[in-house]
Amino acid sequence: MSKRFFAAFAVGVTVGAGFGAAHAQQVTGTLGSPGATTTISGKQLPPPDPKFGGVIKDDALQSKPWWAPRVVPPKGAPNVLLIITDDAGFGVPSTFGGVIPTPTMDHVAQEGLRYTRMFSTALCSPTRAALITGRNHHSVGFGVIAEQSTGFPGYNSIIGRDKATIGRILKDNGYATAWFGKDHNTPAFAASQVGPFDQWPTGMGFEYFYGFVGGDANQWEPNLFRNTTQIYPFSGKPPGTWNLITAMSDDAIDYMTRINQIDPSKPIFIKYAPGATHAPHHPTKEWVDKVHAMHLFDDGYEKLRERIFENQKRLGIVPKDATLTPWPKDVMKPWDELSADEKKLFIRQVEVFAAYAMYSDYEIGRVIQHFADLGKLDNTLVIYINGDNGTSAEGGPLGTPNEVAFFNGLNMLPAEVQLKFYDVWGTEQTYNHMSAGWSWAFDTPFDWFKQNASRLGGINQNMAVSWPARIKDKGGVREQFMHVIDVLPTILEASGIHAPELVDGIKQAPIEGTSFLYTFDAKNAKAPTRHKTQYFEMMGQWALYDDGWLVSTKVNRAPWEAFGPANPDPLNNQVFQLYDLHKNWNQTDDVAAKYPQKVKELKAKFVAEAKKYQVFPMDASVAARVVAPRPNITAGRSEFVYTRAMTGVPQGDSPFILDASYTFTADIDVPQGGAEGMIVTSGGRFGGYGFYLLKGKPVWLWNLVDLERIRWEGADALAPGKHVVEFDFKYDGLGAGTLAFNNFSGLGRPGTGTLKVDGKIVDTKQMPKTLPMILQWDESFDIGSDTLTGVNDADYQPPFPLTAKLNKLTIKIDRPQLSPADIAKFEAAMKEKAKAD
């Protein structure tokens, strides 16, 4: 880390005028002149056009010109760098006792404040939606991630127009606004080039976007966008030499420089959201080698947990008398019960994770340093939130070389299988995740994981905040309760900007968060929490915080247990727990039996909050919602026709063929000398299908999450001339309709595929199992070539353009329909299950 970090402070800056007090209009220059500026009341965005203040006569010489003043924020409004990392629990960064060095976060905390009670929603999209809107996640349609959206207001993944984002508010008040990294708040069904783009960052008030759309991305070859255009800056680079973590830092620095050179007076707001440390864990080799040399994890995850806990007590951020919950032996094997292969594999997994965290923190430091290099750091509010939820356990107890396998129910790959990937773990050859034992340790002093909204391990994040010109209590610790919905009102108060009453003529819903700006002052270090009550709910697990009390549901599902029947009554069919967080800081002493009336009182409060914020209807399903029908461009269609090449169509906007019968028919002309190349593909190296010509022979290939590949191939190369090649698949299952009855039996069933050339069968093969849920989500549906990774490296390397002429590609999908007898059977089974429960 540069020794200049936090050293290059500007001098003589007026900061945060009034901090949210009512402001008189601030005008610079002479109104009507080209250089005049003004602040606005902010009640209406965009502000109404001012009345023309000049003079108009019949001729210009007798008239007086008048220019509307340029809108600027109040004098002294700070730059804002809002950083949120991904899938990182309380015990990950060294700033809060972790063993992974995070010097950037350390420096922010040393120059500012450490916050121990910043809360998330327990999942990615919901936390991020709450962060940018200042409203609860169900209030803005993000009760779950975008890829699980359903047709209810609290779950449809659509941020309403009555809830403007922080980007929109600051932009219309004169800020330059940008978003770098992960965008998990664009509906999956609006992520293609057909739009609409109003739910993309550029449609939500961020003037510039450089990042990926979706839950995660291959950091070596991401589905990367600049604004709304897909870009491929890694194309042609040798493997392992280009990585998004560095590239987005470079792009942010370039953006900041451009804005500063053009208009040094314009304050900058940046949302900075790296993919780290969400799977796949993709650091560069340099960082992996650094971590490996430190031997941080050789004695296992239980010892790691103990070390982190000791560090936290030493730092004074965990009470000296706090204790840990017992290691969950029924969920994850203790370290000393692991085989030698498992220990070797697990250490490799966590070293790559740690390297990813260190790498990301370093690149964040480069961005902060650039504010210093521009002379702007003194008046820059840096908010560095560690994690949008607790550490992810979606790799399961054993970890995985391919996270796509988890989302298809394959999450218990034996160590001997995974060790085949040992030398390439974290490279472009893996989509890797670590053993959940490490995740449990990284959530110390709490327990459980991401997804678990009823446990502090899933929702209690931490945060470092600096603002050199404003925060003087350097190195201070703050324990007031706060939630990500509190960030927006804090930024507004710091900048002296009011929340708007109208945006684009639409009355705005109230901000639901509470500013924590009061905590910046040393005199308020121990001030009472102003955010008194907060509900939590995620996939049927829920809790309510109320002035120090926490009622919560006992965890009834580990995150990797996503494919069984869901709790049919998640509001009531629960074991309730109660904690007094004033006395029991890390949720280890359940006092529900001692205070049954308090449990009843807080449950009633939760119900009231749930009604207020669109939590109902509660739904405990997980994987089932991944394949739920949505209003994408393919909804209701069974036939698709394409007549020319097209690439980059995301999974959410492309034909969905899983759990169904389908036919792909390609009408092509083969030139003299033969042809090869991709006809159509969806997905990539870690799960998908491809229909292509290889050395002139037609091939259909299913990549079953990089564990198995099933192939159909013609015996002969196609002769020059016109041909019709066809792949027909007959599915032997009831399909996704069974999910409506809390039943997975219709998914992932066998089927028979037949490859034909000019009507003649050239290959037939049965698939004993099929992918039930999803293809590789950060890859696209491509016609005529293959973008990003290929479905079979042994056959070709992308882009593998089709050298035959494609006249027409037709896709027909025959989705199974439940018969009346099927429906009656499943309804009866549901009734029996309800009785048993």
C-alpha cells in the first residue's frame, strides 16, 4: 500500500453545509450568464425549467440573452465512494479481526470509524437494492435475487418509479455519478439488448456503468458492459493476464481523471461493487502465491475460527466475555475427521478465496489513492461495507470446482474428483467455491451463512467510514444498529441534499432508512441507536430486531439444501428463538423459553412490518424460484426463428429448453471445401449445449456442468450444398409444472436425443439425466459463433464462427403439461404432507 494513502489532503474546503438543514438557494456568478450555477430545493427532480430572465425584442441587438444556471450541489458537498464487497462475513477482513490482510480497509478505519452493527438482508440483489434506494428490499421488489423473481410486488425484481435511487438523486443535484462492477438489480428478463434499459444502472441515475449484469461473473472472461454495450477487452489476451478486478479499478481511475480534468469542481459519486468475494473465486496467481506463503489456514477451519475470535476480542470489537456457539458437527465434519485429500483440497480452496479478498482490497486502495492524487480525498466520504451478506456456503461442505453444479443440485463432489482441478483452482478452468467450513469460520463471531436471515452470520456485516475533513474521531468504533437502507439518507444529509418529493412527476415513497451521520461526531460515539426496528426475511427464514431484542426463526435449511420441498407455512411453522443483544452480543444465548410473551409480541411486530413492506406472501422455496415463469421475451412462446448471426443474448431472455422436449433445425448452405463452426450455443465451459460443425460433421453436445459431456455426431462431413441438420430431444418427465405442488420430481429427468441430416437419423442416444435448473448464467445464447468460453475445449476455441451460410434456425419447444390425473395426485400428496406437518 502506498505511503501516500490518505496523505494528499486538500486544504480549506467547506464541508457539508448544514448537514441536512434547510438550505437557502446558493448562486455563484451572475444569474443569466453562461458561468452561473445554482443549487435546487430538490423537492422535484428534474427541477422545473427556470423562467427566462432576459429581454426579447424584435432584434437581437436590443435583446438581452439569459442562460439558465447550471445545477450544482450545495457548497462543500463531498465526493462519495460507496464500496460494497460480495459474500464476505464479519470475520473476513483484518480490520475486524480476520486473518486475511485488508490494508485498504484498515487505513479507512484508522482514518475514520469502524462500525460493528451494519446489517444486510442476507442475500445479494436484495441488499444492493436496499442500499441504492434507502428502502427495504421487499419495498423495492427484491425479496430475493433477480434470477428468482416471481409475480408479487415484493418479489418481482423491479424497482418502482416512486423509489428513485441515490444515483438519480445525486445526478439531478449536480453530481457526476458512476457504477463499477456488479449490477444485480437489473431484472433477468430485461438484461438483453432489446431492453428496456430503465432498470439498468444508466436508467437508474448512474451516468456511467462499467461492469457485469447478474449474480456473478467469470473474472477472466466476464459478460462485461460499458453502459449498455457488451465489450470484450480481454479478447486475445493470454489466459491469466487480464482480470476484471484490476480492469474495473483502471476504468474507475480513468473515469475520475476525465471528470476532474473537464470540471474539477464537480463532485463525484461512485458505487464500487467488485465481484469479490462471490464465487467464482478468481484472483491472479501473484495473490495466490502470496497467501500460500503465509500458511494462514494449515491448521483447519475450527482453529481459524478461534484465532479470529481472539483477534476480535483483542481489538475490542467483541465483548471479552463473549463465547462461540459449538461447531456444528451435524452439518460439517470437524477438521480432524477429514481425510488427507480433503484437507489438502480445502486448504487450496480457502487460499484462493483469501487471495481474492486481498486482491480486491488492494485494487479498492488504488481507487481511494486516486482521490488523493487528484487532491480530493479530504472532502471524500468513503463508505466501505464488507459484504452484502455473510460468507457464502453455496459450495456445500466439500466445496466445488464449478458453482453452476451447485445450482443444479450437484454439491457433494468427492475430494478425489475435485483434486483433478487442484493445480488450476481459481484459474479460467474453474468456477470455484470453497468448503462451507471456512465460511462458518469467516462469519465469526456469529454463525451460519449467507441466505440465513435469522442468524447474525447471514446479516451482521461490518463497515469502515472515513471523511477526513469531517470525521475527527480517528480509529473510533461505533456499535449503533444500522442497516444498508440507512446509507442513502446518510449520503443525502452529508451532501446537504433533500430526498425528492417528485421524480419525473411521480410522487416518491418515503425513505425507510435512518441517517447515521450523527455517529460521525465523537460526542455521539455512545449515542442511542436511532434505527430502532428492522425486519429480516429471506426464503422463509426471518427475524425482527427491536431496540436490542432479536426474535428469529431457528435455521431449518442449510444454504446448499435448496432442492427439497419448501416449508409450506414459513410464518408459523417455525421454532422461535429470542436474544437480548444488549447482553448477548453474538446471538448465543436463546431466552425464548424465559420470555414467551416477548416472543409473541415481537412476532406480531414482524407481521405488521411484513404487511407494511410487501413481505407477503412468504415463500420458503429456493431452487424452485430459479425456474419460475417470468415475463421475458420468450414467455409463452414455443417457436423461435432466426435468420442471421446474433450473440450476447443472456439466459434470462433466451429460449429455455430445460425440463422439456425440443427440436433445433438449421437450414444451411455448405460452401466448396466444407464448413465448420458454431450454429447455436447457450452456456459455456461450466454448463450448456452446443450445436456445431466440426471438420464438416454435425455435432450436438451437452456439457453437464463440466463433469460429463454427452455427444451426438454424424459419421460423415457434410458435402457442399444445401442441408438441413436437426437435433430432436424427447423428454421423459412431467416438467416444471410439478414445482407448483412443492415437488421436484418433474425436473432433471432422462430423455432421448436424435441427430438428423436431411431427414436421415445419424445418431441416437439416451441421456440418463439432464440439467434440471440452469445453464451457466454469465454466458449467453449465441448464433453463428460462440462468445466467452466454449462448451467443449477439446473440440474448438471461441469464437468458432460458422463458415456455412445460415439460412434459418428454428427452435421448437414442447413443454410438458400436467394431466388432470397428475394434478389430482400432487394435490393429494400436498394435503397428506400438510397433515403430517
